[in-house]
Amino acid sequence: MNSVLLIDDEPWSLRGLLSSCKWENYGFHQVLSSTNPYQAKVFLLERHPEIVICDIRMPELSGIDLLKLAQREKLNSEFIFVSGFSEFSYAQEAVNNGAFAYLLKPIDPKLLQSTVQKGCQCWERKHTARSLLGPSSDELAPGYCNPVFIELLTYVKTHANEDITLTGLSETYHLNSTYISDLFRKSTGKSFSRYLMTRRILNACILLRSTHRSVQDISEEVGYHDYGNFVRAFKQIMHTTPVRYRSEGISHEVDSV
């Protein structure tokens, strides 16, 4: 790592970012900071920082503008955006433009530290890929190595039988629900609710094939407290009933989740 660039037009917020991490622990030799987005633009173009932590909404020149500039110049910087709760449209735009992560103010220092660490790891993996693959790897997929999505996906897979909601995930991960919804749709091709349903039904299929437990018990085990809802969801995903699936050993191809 060479440099990290911190940008926020509010001085107190910038000071908070600067003091949230021991930047040398991540291998940064330079910590660049500015409350002026135009000065930050000069830093971006001249210093090519690996990590940029930026307020997404600033006068005249926004964080999205700086991200698009970095992409046009093929700088390969990983952008971590920070913003307030009310700016849902900005969160969506950040996802659509390939931002690495989006954190809500007030910033939790531990969450920021974890995100920076993963951002550095992602930059290094991309750098290695570009070194090995050459020019063909210049346009790596947006969201590649996104640490937020990896954490969300792991949580949903391991807690699929619980009452998981977008609101609950939003509170747990300090992210707005629109951002989480967009991440799931962009990364899996499914809505959050469809992904969760598919995960639960695949878990049910495993239990139907490998145990003699009643279908009612299995429906509750995988997260359905209403048996009728379970049967309807099962038919949507597997195109058959759970009883027929078990009795006839039916095998249907389902997208992996």
C-alpha cells in the first residue's frame, strides 16, 4: 500500500476519519486528506491512492464524480463512501458505479477499520489479477471483493432459519435497506426475499432427503412458522410439493445460493 485519501467537506467529520484508524498498520506510507473536493481531485490524479474514503455528497464535486473520474483514468482505487441516513439514492448510485463499500454516519471506528482492511485485501487481489492477466483484466466486475456483501451473504446463509428482514440487517450492519436490497439483486440476480426463500427451500430439500422428520417439523426448522407458506414457497422453487419431493426422490435443478 502506498497512500490513502480521506475526503470530507466537513472538517469535524474529516478529523473523525483521520483519528479512526492507525493508517500505518495497513501499510500506508501517505495519508492524504482534504475538505476541498477539488484539491482531493488533484491528489487522486497525482498520487493514485489505493483506498479513497470519501463523503458521497459534497458541493459542486461529489464523491460519485470522483469515482467516475478514477474509473475513466483507470486508477483502480477502491472507494469507500460515507454519508447520512437520508441519502438512499446516493447509496444506490454508489452500488451501480462499483463502489467498494458504503458506510453511514456516524461512522463506527471498528466497522471502518474492518472495511479498510478488506478494501486493502481486495485491492491487492485485483492488482495481482491485473498483473497475471494483463490488459484484459482492466475492467473487473463492479462490486468484486465487496466485503459488505460477503458478510451479508454469510450471515443470511447461516441464519436463514431465523426471522431475517432487510430492516434487521440494516440495523445490524448500519446500512440502509435500499443499499442491501440493491447489493443482493446486483450480486445474485435475485431480490433479497427470493434469495432467502431459495436458501430455506434448499435447506429443506437436504432435510427431506436425509432425515425421517415430518414435513411440518422441517418447515419450522428452515424458518417457516406457517406450514401453508412453506408449501407455497417450496412449489415456487422446486415446482412440486415437499411430500412428493420426498416420496418420489424428485430432483430439480435450482440456482445455487
